[in-house]
Amino acid sequence: MMSVVQKSDVLTSFVFSSSERRNVTMVTEFILLGFPFVSAQAIYFFILILSIYLFTMAGNLLILALVFLDQRLHSPMYFFLSNLSILDICFINTTVPKMLQGLLPGGKKISLPGCFAQSYLFFLIGTSNFLLLAVMSFDRFVAICYPLYYSVIMHQRLCVWLLIGVWVGAFFSIFILSIRIMRLPYCSSLVNHFFCDVIPLLMNSCINTATIQLQEIITSSIMLLTSLLVTLISYTKIVKAILKIHSMQGRKKAFSTCSSHALVVSLAYGSCIFTYLKPAHGQATDYDKNVAILTTVIVPLLNPFIYTLRNQKVREILSENFQKSLLH
């Protein structure tokens, strides 16, 4: 009797596994639910997001053009700034075009490879962004604390190696996690988000993903805390150095060289803090979407305008180019 029961259990397990595999193969694409707008609201939201997208692209392309064309901006600070603009362009193009498509009729579908690629690129670029901000804070630390040795320390080769380190560190920090996510079986095609974020994606898996979620939290925390630690140490030393400057004019000049970067850092880490401060479980999904709008749309929009409007050298170059264009 026992052997019959055991054989029955094995058969049931086999049938369940086969059925599960059949259900998994049926999921060939995901449906991004996005925001529950009615048609009129969706049109207004589409126009708003499209306008922000175009302004963001224009602002970052303007920074890239200025840094590339003007010899006065060929310094480590603007080298890293131009790479931050490239990251912002890549970041907003990872999520926003698909969000805009999702606001149109029949635009909510995304293939499995497309979804996995979007998820991987989102975290690759996001992690690179935080690491680059840490590198930029180190650059500002050297410029203010060691101004006489700045060109010697921050030479071109070091800047290139720091940038390579940013991309390599970001790539390997999430590579294994991404492979595990891609190899999961998925039983549901509905993703309650406007892009393929990790947690909503894992909720569609047929198996328990607690270990993967824990790995994602640990990996994100390590990279975030590492970049935050470098940034805090750099700015602590910067503040101490500025306070030692006796003249008010000298303090103002030193502060102006890092104020734009400090504001961008505050926006980046502030949006990250909002991500982790989740409300009650019933409201968590809508909250995640709203915070994702902040990180994927608003922050990339503000970054180029902060650097152009608060940076005196960039303002002067913009003014010169504008006057030249009027004369011609």
C-alpha cells in the first residue's frame, strides 16, 4: 500500500512538473500594467512625459556638445560630467519610451528578452550612476583640498581607469543576479509596473524567489553604501577644507565648484531613500510606481539644468555661444 502511495505521489509530482513546464512555455511575453488611467488622463500624461523626455534629451545633449566643442571644458570635472549625461540619456531611454508606448492602445506588451534586457540595463546604468557620482565627489575633493596637485593627480589615464572601474564594477555586481532572474520559470504574464522592475518581475515566477530578493537587496546595499561612503568622506574633507579658507570670496569660489554636484548627489540618494521607505503593503505597488517616476524621469531631467544653471563657466560659455548665434 505504501509503495502504491509513493508511486502515486511521484506520478502526481511528475504531472505537476510537466504541467508547470507547459504553463511556463506559454509565457512568451509580459504585459506591463502601468498606470490605471482613463483615455483622457492617459493622453495628458503622455504629453507630459514626452515633454520631459525631450527636455531631458536636449539638456544632456547640450552638455555633451559644450564639453566636446569647447576647449575650456576639457578637464576631469567636465569629462565625468559628460559621462553622467551619457548615463542619464541611456537611463531615460531604458524606461521612458516603453512607458510612453504603454500609454498607447496595445502598447503594454513586452517580450521576455526585451523585459530581461530592460531590467538588466536599468540596474546596470543605475549602479553606474551612483558609482560615477562617488568618483565625481573624489574629483571635487582633490580639486578643493589639493588644488596645486590637481592636474598631477587627476591625469587623463586615471580618469579613464576610474570610468572603466565604474562600468566594470556595475557590470559584475549585478551579472550573476541577472542570470538567475533570466533562468527563472514564469507562470504569470502580468507585471504591475510601467517597466520590468525586479520585484514585480519576481512576483510572476512559479517558484519561491526569497533568496534572489535577498541577493538583490544585499548587492544593491553594498554598491549604494560603498558609493555613499566615498561621497560622505570626500564631502567631509571638502567642508573642512572650505572652513579653513579665511576670505569669504575664496570660500564662495570653493563652494561653487562642488555645489552643483552636491545637489545632484542629494537628488540621487534622496530618491533612493524614498524607494526604501515603503508604506503599508496594500499601497506599496502604487508607491513604487510613483517613486520610479521620480528616479527614471524627474532626476535625469534636473541633472543637466542643475549643471548648466548653477555652473558659472558653463553659463558663460552658453552666453557666448548664444550671442555668436545672434550675430550670425
